[in-house]
Amino acid sequence: IRAYTQPLNWTHPHLLKEGNHSQLIVNGTPFLVAGGELGNSSASSSEYMTPVWIKLKQMNLNTVIAPVYWELMEPSEGNFDFSLIDDLVINARKNNLKLILLWFGTWKNSMSCYAPGWVKTNQMRFPRTENSEGKTAEIISPFSKEALTADKKAFVKLMQHIRQTDAKEQTVIMMQVENEIGMLPEARDHSAYANIEFHKQAPSKFLNYLMANKNSLLPELKKIWEENRFKTSGTWEDIFGKSLATDELFMAWNFGLYVEEIAKAGKEVYNIPMFVNAALNRSGKKPGDYPSAGPLPHVMDVWKAAAPSIDFLSPDFYNPDFKHWCDLYTRSSNPLFIPEHRFE
């Protein structure tokens, strides 16, 4: 793939917003995604993908949603290998397909299983979340500054490479930042640093968002705030009460801040649409029973406040209540995009 080093004079993929509606523009014209997503590890081998491209073409798709793996792209710290990404782009072009890339970075399905080995094996530098009894989980803590720095560096390198090799053709049309972020098996991180942050004064940036948008907040968050008399100062528990719901709000804010830094830095390099996806919660389940604090409908306002560089929040479907969840995700002018659902 040839790298473009001259300034770009063509329009990049973007969302055109008119009123409450958004339209994806690719190569200067409206583009409707008729896509399919590859399996989690399908794109980890060029050989595996060879017969798959033929099948994708036969399905009359126009877009493929494909993972990009931090562990394979940066197998050792500071050493980057873009060969799998280049292979995806080359074959997508050959088959007249667009790509939406999923960044399997710090988190994938809540866990940190696709982070590089040099990250996973150094828990002193890249600490994990802890439950209330001090037991660690396979989830890198969003309070890890080292993890954020490393993930952001890798993501920026990826976006630089895509800009240099693909901006003119616009094969890559959107990016998903992380994958199905969520806290398990408890609603929040109880590590020492997380506890310090939890008991501090709630961040003014979030409180200012609440006050500025009080009349348009979604009912789930507004109800919790109203039950505590719309307080505008104090700790998280002072403002929202002592509950698992408060724990989830706290984590949603901090997951959102982490993703915002990565997305913002990536967009500064190549500004194409970026989104995050959620594993949906189920009726009757408490925070911690499902992947909590991800970009779920009841914490959408928290994510919007924490991560303004994210263009939209997306649901992944593994339960049957399709219209119900779509209706929740199209509130607040959030564009509906469904990256993933079960086969049947």
C-alpha cells in the first residue's frame, strides 16, 4: 500500500447531521452500510481470510466489520506491524468493499484479553480492577494512566497509518474504539486508586453537563439525580446516593474519559466517525451482573458528557427485544448502528 505524505485535499468519511438525523458520507456521497462482521479472530490470519473474501462478495455486502488486534499490531512495545491491516484494506478494495475497523485495545467483551502480552504480564505497570475483597479481574483498570498512554499511542499509530495509506480511497469508513466495555463481576473498581477517586468531589465537568442539560437529560439518570434533590456538589454518593447505580455511574464516567482521550487523539490524526458498542443488560439484573458502565442506554448521558469525540453509541444484540433497544438508542439524536448480533 502506497503511503501518502502530501496534505490531503479530499473529504474524509464523516457524518452529515441535519436536525435529529445523521447520514454517513463516503467519497463525497451518502453511503448506507449493508455489512457483516467477521468473527473475533478471523482477521488474525491472511490465509484464513482468503476464502472468506469470496464468500463476502457473494453475499452482496458493501461493508465488512473487521477486528484490529493491539496484541498483533504491537507485539513488543514500540514495534508496530501493520501487515494484517494492510491485507484487509487491499482485499477489501479488490472486492469493492468498505471496512469498519474494531479496535480490540485495552478491552474486548469487558476483559483485556486482546491487549499485548507485555501489557497483560505487567500488572504493576498496568493494574487490573479489583472487587470489594481485593481480588483482581482480567480487566485493566481505567484508572491506569500507563495503560491509557500505551493504548492511545498504539491507536494514534493506527490512525496515522490508515490516513497515510487509505485516505484517498476511503476504504476504512469508521472506527470502533474498544469493544463492549463493562465491569464484572461487581459494579465498580475497588482498587486503591479507584477508591480515592470515588470518594473525591464529583468532577465539575460532569456536574456542569448535568446542570446545562437538566431539562433534556434521559429519564434514567435524571430520576437518580432528582431522588437526591438535584445536588450539584459533593462526592458521587452525596449527589446520587449510596447504591450500585451510583457505582455504575462512576465507572461509566471513567470508562468514558479513557475512551475520549483515545478517540480525540485518533481524530486529531484522521477525523473519521468513531463509535463505541455495548453488551446489553437484561431485565432484572443488577449492575455487576451484566457488563456494567459500558455505553448502555441508561448511562448514555454520562458517556456523552465524558466522551464528546465519540460520534454515537451502538447496541450489540444477543437478546430478542429488538425494537425496545433500538428505541432507547435513538434517543438524544443518537444515530442507530448495529455492529453485532447473534447468528440466529
